[in-house]
Amino acid sequence: MSQPWSPEHAERHLRSLELFGMRFGLDRMRRMMTVLGSPERSFETIHVVGTNGKSSTTRMIAAILERHGLRTGCYLSPHLVSYSERVQIAEHDVETHAFAAAIAQAAWAAERVNRTLSEDDHVTQFELLTAAAFWELARRGAQVVVVEAGLGGRYDATNVIDSTVAVLTNVGLEHTRWLGPTLTDIATEKLAVLDTHSSLVLGAGLAAEVLDLARSIAAERDAELSIAEDAPAELELGARGAFQRANFALARLAAQSYLRHVQIPLSEDAVRVAARATSVPGRMQVVARDPLTVLDGAHNPAAVAAVVESLPELVEGRRLALVLGVLEDKDAAAMLAALLPLCERAWFTAPPSQRALPPGTLLSLARQLGFERAICELQPAGALAAAQSWARAQEGGAAVLATGSVYLVGDLLAHARELGLLAVRPLGAPSGAHSDLGSPGERPEQAEDVAGRRGV
């Protein structure tokens, strides 16, 4: 290759691939790996699949393994602000220039693969991102990589790896158009990542039919099966939200399973340090204190229910304003039914995606549920600023929750970054850091990343 790619060049190239959308099958990805010299074979992997909690669990597994002396990588999706957030080594995002170089290398491979494909076939955005991640993690000398799947598992681009451990967080009715109409159908697609003679680690509380299926598939593939319980109540977590205890318990069990494979004893001291140190951007993330402003990327009824369960501890009796933006393929009515009883006011907005549900539709659904104190504001930053203004004016204080889509959260964080506000942070980071997202300003263009944000 001639000139090195800049981060801006890499992002433009990734955006250009949105036109090709989602395409199932692993043939293109396998060809990409061959052209790149099979980077996915240079490290061992833990594959994380499921409906909710994948990113949190992936980060937590990596944090535990890193504290056992292993050079650990992460591949995450989707990102919030920058594509480079998807690739981590030793718990740090790769540098933007290194990420751009990896994208350039993957684009070079994709160009060669595309020449071998039919005229109407093309390497997708998510495939290119995945190939770039594996190439960069191999270049960095990762010993083990925790890989978060996108949509499903069987035909997900990440399923070119042979994993030592597969992790199933949970299974919900989502993406039924592609994965099937029942929990069993969806679980079958996700559990297809399980390799023979490997280990399968399950999250707690799976539906009986999913648990039966998992046991059957594990037996067929001669895989060791284990089921997580909840984390001890006394364990201090850096990631906020009651739901994170279950995610951490699953991560601990998955890490233990892998460590047993490499004959490293689990250190409870290392587990405790990892628990305190791991934060999850975009999940119960406090980005302002006046008024208290919380961002959470919950994008389906189960994730919203987890937020609703965790909010009281954080909001502490404050009146609540809601900023909600949802994609059109989500169960917005069920999400509203869970959220509106907690709220005094609501602002409905549109995440930056061609698949955004119109705010007017949310308003209509809210009125059908008997909620009238709502306003439509197309721009997410404008909706949040209005909600914050209302909250500041309330006697005794009020809080703001912005949720409904990872797109929405990413857009709000990007807006804060563009305005040069103090770095946004997950709650649990040093208490001196905060940001105020209420300032006016133009919203930056946000990559829609249709294929790459398949888990949204």
C-alpha cells in the first residue's frame, strides 16, 4: 500500500460499505482470513453470544484474564462514538492511527476477495471491521481474544474462529426476521458457535427450553457445560446497574473455564480488582450532575426492564424526565410501558439511523398508554437539552434518562465530544469528572453503520 490511511479516510471507507447492508454466510470472511494470512489462528478465543449483556460480559472477561498475566484483546460491537472503540488490547482502545492502518489492510484484502465474487456480492462493513480487528490483534501479539458476536452466531462474521470457550448470556425474541420466531430457533443460531471439545458457559435464568437445548448441543459436541449464578452481594463492581452483577458472575465463570484450559489457577484477588476496575460506557453512564443525567443504550424490552430495576438506586427519589429514541424494528410499545410509569415528562427523538422510528410514532404510542406530557424533538441533543432544562427548574431537583438505542447514546456522546465538554465517563470513575450535555450546538454526523451495529 502507498500512503497510510488517516482515521478520517478509514471512517469514510467504512461508511461507504453501508450500502451493501447485511449478507449472511462465512465464505467471504474465510477468504478474507486467507488473504490476510489467517490472523485468527494466532490467538485463542472466547466467543460471547446472546441477546443482551454481550459487551459488558466481554469487557469483564477480558479484565479478569488480563489480571492473570495474559495479553488479552477484545472485539466489541457496536461502538458508541468511534469505530476504533471496537478493538481493544490490554483494556485500551487501539490508537486511531493503528485502527486506520488495520482498516486499510483489511480493505486491501477485501479488494482481492471481491474480485473472486459474483458481481452482486461484496465484502460487508461488519466483515471488514472483523477482519481488521483480528489482523490488528494478531499484530499486537494477543494471547487470547474475547470476541463479541454481532447478530446471531452461525453466520456471523466472527464465527471464523475456533473458540476454547463459548458464552451465552441470554436469549430474547429479537431479530426474529433473521434468526427465527421462537426462543429455541434463536438459541440454535447462537449456540452454533460452540466447537467440539470446548466449553459452554451459560448465563443464569435461561428459559427452560433454551437450557434443554444448550445441554443437548453441549452433549452432542462433547463440550463441558457450566451455568453461572449471581455475583456475591459484597463484590464491588465498577459497572453500575443491578443487571451487571449477573454479567460479572457469567464473566468470572467464563474466565475460570478458560484459565483452567491454560492451567492457570483463578485468583480471587484478581477477580475483585477486575470487578472494581471494569466500567461499561453507555450503560447506566452518568454524564452530568446538574441535573443528574444518565445514558443507557437499552434497546429492547428486556434491557429496558434491567434499567428500570436499577434506576431507583441511582436516581434516589428524584423526579424523572425521559429522552427516548428507538429503531423501527424494536418493541417500542413494551419499552414505553416499562419506562413511562417512572417519568413525569418525556421527549421523543430519532436516533441517527435510517431505521429510526419517527418520534411522532412514539408520541402516539405514549398517548395510547395514557401519557400526555410528551414532546417530539427530532435532534437528540436538542431533546436532551430541553429535558435537562426542565429538570433543573424542578424544585428539589430532577433527573434525566436518555435511552432506547445505542445509536442515540453514541450520538449524544459524540455531541459532547464535539463541543469540547469534559470527558464523559461511566459512573464509578473518579468523581471529579463529569460533563454537561445541555449546551446548544450542531450534532456531528454519526455513521449509521447498518451492518456493524447489528446488535443494536
